[in-house]
Amino acid sequence: MRQTEIPNDLAGKRLDQALSVLFPEYSRNRLQEWIRSGHARLNGEIVTAKHKVFGGEEVTLIAEPTILTQVAAEAIPLDIVFEDETVLILNKPPGLVVHPAAGHWDGTLQNALLSYCPALETVPRSGIVHRIDKDTSGLLMVAKTLEAHKHLVDQLQDRSVRRAYLALVHGAMTGGGTVNEPIGRHGNDRKRFAVRPDGKPAVTHYRIAERFKVHTLVEVRLETGRTHQIRVHLAHIHYPLVGDPVYGGRARIPAGASPETLATLKAFKRQALHAQALGIIHPDSRDYMEWEAPIPADFNKVLLALREEEAPP
């Protein structure tokens, strides 16, 4: 239980607004829930979130955990890169869905997390702060406490999280650049996204990591985190991801490629995208921390095949 006094400079604010200032480690939604349930009281009384404060009132906050999900726990192996009392960093394999959704109600990362750490049932989305697509591999951060969740969400919103990806694209790039184009739902296909003027702001930076005959390996850094952002932005500038079933377009094959290279490229059935690096300010220590994840075997096999094509005779 925590008690404090409403300062005079918050006079005229709604109670939920005042509590957001006094307890910044909790989200506004969570504070509103505690007000409704009577776990946040003003002078010992239950009032609404819209109640205007005058200053000088005593606030009592009982920050009790609340179960926030009905998702079932499942014992699915996790590749844990880092863990402490507040943060969990995972290397997600390709093919694993992050959240349950239509067609994937179980067998997801969220199911696995609830089995590994049952206390995550009291954290929004079981601690998952951001997501990557089913067939994208790489690093994800998970908050183990409400305070850590709020802190990491705030970092995403102020664009201070470092998220670096490796993407293999069709086409021979001549240089890096930035795509600053809004993204929204596709007009004709609700499962797809597209660059459109009424979309949400989206910024993607890219630079060349390695050149091949008709492909380019690029390092991509996100400022924003729109759904399918990298896939949409790179397709928009006519460098779609290799293996992307939605935005990939026509595959390109190096002239004179060996049968082995042809077989490797045809066997790769997902987008060639890997969340390689993740950097955050730790919610407790406030130190900057960064992690990297190796390229998965199937992606690396494609790169090795393309390098073999480039090798001198």
C-alpha cells in the first residue's frame, strides 16, 4: 500500500491524470482500473477517474496484481538471451506466432511465456511489449513487471529503442537511404498493408551490408514499428524481401546459378528478415543494454549459396 498527498499544482486535474503524475511507473489504463476497483482511493473514498482533485487530498494506492489474460500456458521451448527480475530478452525462431489470433489460438509465444513465467498473467499481453511477424526471426523484449512494461512502452513511443534487422532483398542496391512514408491498411486486402497518405507515420533507415549479383543484404533500423513496416517500405522502393509471400513479387535468380543455389532459393519459403540487434534502457538500472542474435540456419544457408555464386572460379 502506498499513500501520498495530491500537490496543489495538480488542482483541477482528473484523478487518473493526477495519479499518472504521482505514479508514473504505472500506465493510465492500469490506474483507471484500480480506481474503478477501489484500489485507488481519495481521502479513503471510492471516486471515479474523472473526479476533479483540489490539492491536499490523501491518495491511497493498493497496487494489487490482476489477472489480465485467459490465454493457456503451454510448455514450448524458449531461446532466452537474457533474463533478470524485470526483463526477458528472447530470440524468436521463424514460424512461431507471437500472440494468439484467428488460425493460431495456441502454440504461440504468449502461451510459452505463461508456462515459463506464470506471474506474467498479471502483466499486459503477458509482458510482450512489441512483436515481429510469424516468419521473422530474432530478438523480442518481454517485461516481467507492470513498472518495466510501462517503461519499455514509453521507450518505444519516444523512439529510443534500438531495433536493427538484417533483410535480404531482390535487386542490386546502389546505396542506403531512408523511407519516410505513412503506412495503413491496403484498400482492397485487409490482411495487407501499404504506403498510403492517410496511414500512420513510418520511418525506416537502411544501409547495404553485402552485395550479390541480383540481391542485396541490407541492415535496417526502425524508428517506428508499424505492422509489416520493413516489408512494405522495401517493397515500396522496389526491393522486396526474398521469400516474402505477400509483398515479395517475382523472384530473381542469378544468371548461371548452380542447381544447388536454385534449390536453396526455391526451398526458402519465408521472408528473409531477422531482428538481429535490440538495445534498451534497462527499466531498473537505467543502463543502456544491447543484445544480438545470430542469423538462423535457413537464412544463413541462402546467404552461403549466394556467396558461392559470387566466388571466383
